[in-house]
Amino acid sequence: MQNNVRAILEGAFVSAIFLVLFFIAFYTPLSIVAVFALPLPLTVYGYRHEAKAGGLAAFVTVFLSFIFAGFPGLLLSFPAAVMGLVMGVAYRKKKSAGQVLMIGTLVELTFMFVSIGLALAVMKINPLDDMIKAMREISEQVLTDMQKQIENSVSQLPEDQRNEAQTKQLAQLKESLGMMKAQVTSLITAIIPGLLISSSLLSALINHAFFRRISQRMGIQIQSLPALHNLRFPRSILYYYFIVLFLFMIKGLQDYHFLYMAVLNIMLVLQLLFFVQGLGFIAYWIHQRNASKGLLFIAVILFLIPPFTYILLLIGVLDVGFNLRNRFFR
């Protein structure tokens, strides 16, 4: 009886913390931080109590989120609550860190689609429309700025340095950017599955990192992931990457909508893996030099800027294919 009362009280406390994080994520500029912290209360609760009690706590939090924010709130709270609970139960059952991450990613992704399906079936609205609209506006603004830069470059050239070939090349580049602007909506729509997979994996990774810190303070030991500087992906992903690049070169691939979407999303996921591999190489360099770990944080921020992102992707590809770590740090 005492254990049941304790479980109920902790469940109420966990629900309150979840709702506070939910309101921060839904209504404040700190949404990015709060969204990734949202599953954590139920992960802790799922580790400490039976799955039945955890299911009740998850139901209460999701129901209250729906009451306060409707279907948009459901889309945010439902996948996070279920993922947090399932990961907590998996930790309690002594699953490995890799297994917990895989389970968390699949659960988050599954219930994200369930939430979208409920919104489409009941409200006849697509919750992803706002995300697609925001991404389209950002992409179009970037492409417009690039077109303006090209126009400025042409206008600033002295008359004696202008020639027909240069002018034609710049005009073709401007035309290509215009075509990209026209296709940006269909492109963003096509990569939504890959974005959802990547965000689910990222959410599970961050939840693992948060819970591991809390578990150490609770005196609980859970299995850690390999250190980033030791993380290496198999060379086989490079072969998949070449296959995808070859498919992209096939003329008329866009006419086969399903195949085009599949290739595009596989490319997105593979590039994410190469990005992580590149970060692993940077972390290995920092580890070998006994440099401050703060450099890794700076590197992450730097490589999120598009020109440097492509450099990191190239480093990741070369590290997978040619094992740069052994070549440079023998």
C-alpha cells in the first residue's frame, strides 16, 4: 500500500514537471532545450516504477497536454512521453545503451506518425504544414540572397573585366537558383521522413545523455555509449553512399516519386552518419592532443554553419573510407 501511494505521489510530481517543460517548449523561446528535455521525467519514473504505473503517468501527462494545447500539443507530448517511459523501462531491464537508443528512436518515430495520423483523421489538418512552411521560407530567403549576391557581383565588375562567358555562367547560375526556389517545397516535403528519423534518433541520444547524468547522481550505473572519439561506422556505409549518388545521376529519377523519396531520405540519413563520423574525427584529434573538451563544443557550433558543414561531411567520408585517424595519429 505504501509503495502504491509513493508511486502515485511521484507520478503526480513527474506529471507536473512534464507539464512545466511542455509549456516552456510550447510557448517560450526556450522551446529547443525544453523539447529535448521533455521525455526525461518519464524516463526517470519508468526506471523507478512498474510499467503499469508509468503508463498511467504517461496517459495523465498526454491527456493534460491535449486539454491545454489541443492536437498540436498532442503531437509534441505523445511521442515524447511514450519514448521517455519506454526508455526508462528498458534501462530498468538492463538493456544495453545501443538497444535502448534503438528502442527509443523507433518508439518516438512510431508515435510521431500516430499523432500525425490522429490529427489528419480527427481535425483534417496536417501538423507538418507549419514546419514545411517555415523551412520553405528560410530556404527561399537563402536562395534569394544568393541571387542578389550574384547580381551584385556582376554589377561591380569593371567593364574591361566582363566577358560573354562569365556573364553567361553567372546567368546560368542565377537561373539554376531560380529553379531550386520553384522546387524547394516538393524537395522539403520529400525529405520529411528522413528529418523525422534523424530528429527521433537525436531525441533518444539527448535523453540518454540527460538520464545518464541524473542516474549518476542517484547512484545508479547504466551502460554508456562509446566515447565520441572512439565512434566509427563500418566502411559499408560508404558503398551505400556511392550507390545513392549513382541513383541520383539517373535521368528522370524524379518521375518515380517513391524511388526518388527513398533515395533522397537515405542520402539524408547517410549524410547525418558522415557528419557524426566527422565529429568523431575532431573529437579524436582533441583527445590525442589532450586539448580542452570545450573545443569540441565550439567545433559542433562551427560545423553547423553550412560552408563548414560540407567540410565536416568530407572529413567523415574520408575517415570512413581511408581511416584518417590511423594515418594521422600513429
